[in-house]
Amino acid sequence: MIQPLGRTLLAGRAAALAVFDALIDMALRCDSSLEEIALRREAYDLIIAMCIDEVGANEENIEAMCCALTQASALDVFGYDEDSFWLEITLSDVFEADDFDPARAQTSIMGEKQEQAIADEPPPAWLTEIMQAVKEERGQLVFKDFIVDRQRFEVLVDLYSAFKGAAADIAAEFVFQPPNLPAKEHGSAYLAAEKLTLRKADMQPLLPLISQASSFSVSYCADNRVRLGVEVSNIYNRRA
């Protein structure tokens, strides 16, 4: 994978493979439409680039993802077309100093857009009826039916502050969606911009907090912008 770009250092290669594996796992969990993966060398640094429609993590892989990303020196996200975006992660000190050939500075692993294997089908009528019944029941619940899970609430508060601070630092829009009982028991925080650029100093405060969230996602949103965000679930628990 990396070998055509030049000789690698052991630690740098391990970091690059960890990030690559984390990105593939995030794409698989979202059943993403992956258009292209490209590896690009800039002096000693490696850039792993993916053109994709969505990547994400949940409670099963979010800690591993954050651990891998701690080794990155930068993360860039920017729109490609109305359905997809480029996600680029830079890793420093991957290559040896004396082995750089500009003619071998990039390799593309995948170049054709994947088609959905199975067309989306409407849910069966019985499932729609059950979901509607549950929705109506939840709409009848009132605030007194719930208690606060303090630990989850504090995670959301910390992520609110961290994302709001990051938005100011990188000139991105900060979007917060608080829990809205009784219909919604989770809260979300997002960064949105035409291009999101997070350097190591921006990522280091965020990653330990993101690892405690219920989910993480990077996606394309309207008006040529991209969005990076987290969700914290189970902030409120229904009383027994």
C-alpha cells in the first residue's frame, strides 16, 4: 500500500496503517459509497485521502478510531460533489529522508464509484405500523417520566464546550442540538464549513472527549458544506 511511495520508518508505517484501518472500518460501518482512496507523499509526510459520502463510528469502534487519530498531524474535509467529500488525514515522519521521488508521490488504490448492491426498499407495512405506535406512545411521555444520567450529561456538556471552542479557532459554524424530551433523549454537537481543517493542536483536546460519545460522523450537508459531529445518547433514562 505505502511501499511504492518510498521506504518508511517503523513507527510512521504503524501509525499510517492504524489510521487507514480505522478509516476503512468507519466506511464499512456506514455502508458508505467509497469513490476513491489515494495515498500522497509530501517529503516525510503521508496523506491518506478518501473520496466518500459518509464515515462514522459508534460505541464499538469510537475509542479505537480516536486512538488512531491521535497520531495524525492534520485532518481536512471538503466537498467534492453533491453526494461526497474528500477526507484527508496527514501523518508526519512516515518516510525516510533520502528516498523521495516526485514521480512516485501519489498512488490511487481505488478509482471507480461503487454502486449500491441492493436498491433501497420501503419498509414492510407491519414495521411502519409498529414504529408509528411507538412514536405516538413516546409523544405522550412527559418530563417527569425521566431522570438525568449525570455521567452522560456531563459528557455532552464537555463536548458542547470543546466543539464551540474549536469552531471559533478554525472559523467553522458551531451547531448544537440539545435533548428535547420526550421525543429525543440525545444531544449532538457539530462543526460545519465549506472546508474543515483541524491541526494536531485542534484535535488533541477533542479526541479524548469524542471517544466518550455515542457516535461520530463526517458527512456532506447542504450548500456545499461538510459537517463533523458527535452524538451523546441516553442522557435521560425513563423512570422504571
